[in-house]
Amino acid sequence: MEYKFINTDRVRFFEKGKIYTVLNDEKSTIEDCIFENDYGKLRPTITELTEDEIQQLKFELNLNGEKMNICFNKILAPPVIREINERWNKKEIRFTKKIR
């Protein structure tokens, strides 16, 4: 998988993929594409919250007008995407605790 550092706090991964478009029962198209996923570096913070309280937090993120929800250790993908990922042996992306 190719990647590019956008800045010191952000990395972008490029993954080859395909876009399947079903037009009707008899016709569909397949296009090669590159999926881009950006990841930002999380910085440590000082808090009085316990680890369990932090694990229960949910966040709403607005990135360039696109709204998304982020929570820890939860599967966020819709069932149809999970089914496709399972069929193609793709891994889910989860936020997990890093043990040092």
C-alpha cells in the first residue's frame, strides 16, 4: 500500500480498488480506482476521566462539510459494507488503545 505524509500530523494511504455500479438487472460497470484515506496523529491530553469513561465517548466530526461520527471500539460501517468486507477478507478500521 502506498502512502504520503501530508504534514507531520497527517498521513494519507492510497489503496487500489474497484467501483462496481449496477445499472439494471443485465448491465453493470466496473472501474479501477484509488481510495484515499487520511489519518491524523492523536496527541496525548491531560484529563481527569477514567479509561472506561474515555472509551464511552462519542464524537461528531465535520470535515470539509462531511459529517461523521467517531467512537472507540465500535463497528461503524453499515451492514452491507461489513458483508462486502467479509466476503473480500478486508479488515475493519477501528480505533483501539495502543499498549506501550
